[in-house]
Amino acid sequence: MADPVDTVAPPAPPSLAPGLTYLRFLSAALRRSFSGSWRFYAWMTVLTAIALVGLNGWGHQLQQGMQVTRMSDHVSWGLYIANFTFGVGLAAGAVMMVIPAYLYDDHDMHDVVIIGELLAIAAIAVCIGFIVADMGRPDRMWHILPGIGRFHWPVSMLTWDVLALNGYLLINLHIAGYLMYQRYRGKAPRKRWYLPFVFLSIGWAISIHTVTAFLYQGLGGRPFWNSALLAPRFLATAFISGPAFVIVLLHVVRWSGRLTFGDGPIRTLTSIMRVTVLLNLFMLMSELFTALYTGGAHAAAVKYLFFGSHGKHALVPYIWTAVTLNVTSAVLLFLPRTRVDRRWLLAACACAFVGVYIEKGMGLIIPGFVPSTLHEVVEYTPSITEWKVTAGVWALGLLILTVALKVGLAMWTGKVRAADAPPMVDGAP
Amino acid sequence: MSGPTRRVALKVVGATLGAGAFAYAGRPVAQWAASVDIDDLLRRHYKELTADELAQILRRIEDETQKKYGVEVRVEDIPAQDGVSFGYALNLSLCIGCRKCAEACHHENNHDRPTNNSYIRVLEMQQGSFDMEHGTVDYDHAVPAPGKYYMPVQCHQCDNAPCVKVCPVEATWKEKDGIVVVDYSWCIGCRYCEAACPYHARRFNWRAPEIPADEINPDQGYLSNRIRPQGVVEKCTFCLHRTRKGLLPACLEACPTGARVFGNLLDPASSIRYVLEHKRVYVLKEELGTRPRFFYFFDK
């Protein structure tokens, strides 16, 4: 069968069939997502297998109920919501590429900013996955759709989060999709079709993590969360985990040879992390001081988290691992050696990423419930099913990210172009 | 075998294995999807139902209970009465911590038997302290124990209820007689209300409740003690299927010491009004601004 994109036949006048060009764009993207080297196939097979294990676990949870988790009426949110919270940070953190690229006109960052936008899309997909996994009745999902169900807006912070997360997803889909489509057609993107959305996405990125923090910090019955410092801490940790992940991702992309770029973006992101890791440690110290020096009810959860209480210590190893990793990443980022040696930088990013993952996941969600509102100390450790579903959702996120980068970068660099597109000059349309 | 043939064979084997993996992994989800009741899925919110639609839903719930639990029940929708606003008070000087109230709740409200669920938790508190950190619910000895007092905690039916505020789908709301209810057929099971409640008043159905047919209370309210579906949140409703008909809550009737006082706050002659006017009452965690309708007092 003749491939309409690869034929050398004279191009049809584009004005006649813009819809057709868009269909060809989608079909080219689809074909690109399913073809690649054996490495690509192996990677996708492994991720698909993990995602299927998660799907299977979720199916059992749907049938037998959430008794297959180890959550309880005392600790009513667990691993799923912990991962959701971290995922929102990752999505928001990607904006640390957009701000330098568009607000500070950093041209090096501009060359790679599409990676941040694609990461945001995949991260939001992960967040939605964890929310669905945590719902007792996902069949009733439509109840939460604005205009269709009964949307308790503006009173419920969860409705704000629905708007914030889905809005952020749509904005980033539009920006990345539009830029790719223009490259595919060999046309320069028109500023009015994407620049306003880019600036909107910057504010929106801040809002998704602020609103997610407000979910917790607005609950008067949970002293551990009921702190004005929660939203600032969320943003600081987002601007650690986001840049850390992107730095690793940039190395992978460069190693794959799909995009060539200078060291500027990595340097900029490292500089951002040098500030945010310290900011986060400072705010942690401030929270610990307030809780422990004052003592009383507000200190109960902090004491349980860091030292255990009533002979129960389940979270102690988690939080000290997180603190150790966060301090290590801070030290590594300031060592002169890290500026010249990639391996040290990557190690710092890995420490920061895992440290924040634990601190903002299990270290933030679980102590909100321990001790309970009636001061019962009931512990929580995730069940096998919860780990399966969690691994599955992350695998799904990586599948989306891989395909998005593969297609996105091929369009970005002009490898996949419409038949009637003019040739690229110096890497630009 | 030539190259292309082998490649085709590999692709066929790969595709077959892949399809098999998808089918196997997805089977529980498919089975669950097939079990979802379409009528239940598409029905509208309680407040949007016409009288006919609601009547049909009540009959359907009765039929389903018959099918699932093998028992004939009557599910009613009992509206709040005009001129009634409920309040509850508990005399801590009289409570001996026997937990008869929790047990009565367990039976009256068709709670899951194996988990021994109840809307009431009784704390054994240290004399001389209001701090629940020094209390425990896990006491297992003769009561009342020396040096202790007992504090049962259940839903406080707050006038400024955090659980109602946070619900993203309005599956829980405050009725005009002050009772906070849940539409179990609308709740999406996000458990945000459970996180928001400062009194540990809400429970989640981690699985479908198990109750032997002969132990099921057949007098059921749509918004109260009907058997809850799996995956939704439930709570104390001051036994509205009883109290809206002029009966007393099951926990009050079970109390052997007369520590519980229940009634209409708008009726000046009611015993709850007497308690509020003559005893030094307090509410739990008043500083949170939840404005409970559940009061505690000591009278000696």
C-alpha cells in the first residue's frame, strides 16, 4: 500500500485539506510510536508487562473491594495518594524548563523545552491513574465531571484539583501538539497560538501544586497537615524532583542521539536545584522546630514519624532514608566535582528524586493519619496489591513519556515531516 | 527457514503471547465491568429524583437485598420533619464504658459482622485529663475501672461539617433537622470526608458487608441503615429511620445507665433542652469551629 506521507507525488495544495494533513500527522505519529529498534521494543515490552500486572491487581481490587489494600478507617489514604501527591509535583516541576525558556529567553533551554511539556503530560496521566486507583467506586467517576455530575465547586478543594490537573493536561497537550504539528508541516509556529498558553501554563503549574497542598492543609482535624508552610514546601519539593528527573532525562535523550543540545539547560536546572534543596531542608527544619519545641498535640505525628510512638515505628526508616538522601543530594550539588563529573551530578539527582519521593509520599500522607483524630496509633504498610498497582501506574506513565518523546523529538528535529513541507534550514522550519 | 518467514513467525508468536497477556491481565477488570448495574450507574443524585423514580429505586434496593442476603427488608425514604432539629448529649458522670451503645449500633445499622463495625468508639480516659492521647479504645477489663472515665464518640452532626465541605460530588449533606447524611448510591469512595472528619465518625466499606440473614434489621432507611454497597462511605445518622418517626436512637435505648439524652432542640420542654440549659456542657474540639450537635457534660 502506498504511504501518503512518503510518496514523492506533487503535494496537494495545503489550503484544500487542512483536516487531511492533520490526519496524516496523527497517522505518522501513530506509526512512529510502534516502530523502533530492538531496544525500544524490549523497553516497551517490559513496561507493558508491568502495567498489565498493575491492571490485574486493580481488577482484583475492584472485585473484592479495597480490603486488598492495607488501608483502614484510621489510615484511609495510603500509597496511592502518596504517589499522586508526588506525581503532581513532578508535573509542576517541569515548568522549571518553561520559565527559563520563555520568561528569561534562555535560548539553550528553548531548544529542549518540549521535553518538559511532554513530561508534564505523562506526569498528569500518572496522577489521574493514582486517583482512579484510590477510588472505591470508579464506575461513578462521572459524578465528578463539571456540568454532568454534581460538581461541589468552589467549596470542595478536590473539585479545584480536578480543574487544575485536567486544565494543565489540556494546556500542555495543546502547546506540545501545536508546536509538533507546525514542525511537521514545516511552518513556523504562530506566537498567538501558543505563547499565551505557555504563560498560562506557568501560572497553572504553580496552581496545580498549590491546590493539591490545599487539599491537605485545609483540614483542621489533621494538625500534621494543617500548616501554612505545606504549599510552599510542596512547591520547593516539586522544583527539586522535576529538575532532577529532567536532568536525567536530558542525559538519556542526548545518549540516544535524538537531539543535540548544549550543556546550558543542564547547568540551569542544576542551579535551580541548588536553591530548592536548601529551601526544602530549611522549611523542614522550621516545621520540626515548631512541632517539637512547642510539643503537645501538634508534635504527636512528627514524633511518630521521626522517632516512633507507643512502641510503633513503621515510618521511622522511611523518613530517615528521605532525610539522608535529601541532605546527601544537597551536599553533592555543592561539591565542585559535581560541576565537571556527570556521574556525580546524576547521583545527586537520583538522591534528590528518591528523597523527595519518600518524604512527600509516605512521609507526608501517612503521618497525617497517625495518630488518628481520636489519638489511636494504627500503623500502615502497603499491601502487595498496592505495590502492583503503583508499579503499573508508573509503568503506564513511562510508556506515555517514551512514546511522547519518541514521536515528539522526531517531529521536533524534522525527521518526520509532511510530504509538502519545505526543507528545514539549520534545525528550524 | 528463510529470514522473512522466521520474522513473520516471531511476530505471530509475539502477538499471540501479547494478546494472551492482555486478556489474562484484564480479565478481573472485565468481570467487574460486566457486574456493574447499568440502572445504578446512570441514576441521578438523590435530590434530583422524582417521587416515582425514588420509589422505584427503593423497590430495586429491596429486591437486591433479597437476592444478595436472602432476606425481605423494607427500605423507606423518611424525610426530615418541620420544626425538628436534633441534638444529643452524653453524661460522662454516668457512662461506665460498657460499650452496649456500640453493640446496639452494630446491630441496628446492619454493620459488617466480621469486623464488628460500629459508628461509636468508646474511649477509656484518664481521670483528670481531657487529652485523648492518654485514652484508649482497646481496654479489656471489668468496667468502670478505678481512675478512669469513659467517653463514647460518634458523629457530632456538626453544623459546620468539614466532611460535607470537602465532598467533591455532594454525596453527603446536612438535612434540615441537623443530621448529616450520605447517599450511598452517589458516593465515589474517595474518602476525603474520612480524612476531613476530626472525630473519626466516618467508615468506609472496604468490602461488601457480611451479615447473616437472620441478623439483618429489616426496617431500613435509604439514607441511614440500609445495607451499604462496597466501596462507599457511611456514618451515624442519629438512627434517622427511628428518630424521624418519634423513636429514640438505638444507642440511647441500649444504655443501661441513662447517660444519653436525645431530643428536639426546638422544643423548650425537651430533656435535651433541659440539659443544655442547666448543665455545664462542652463539645469536643470546639477550637476547630465545627459546631457539633453532640454535647458532653458531667453532673457531679
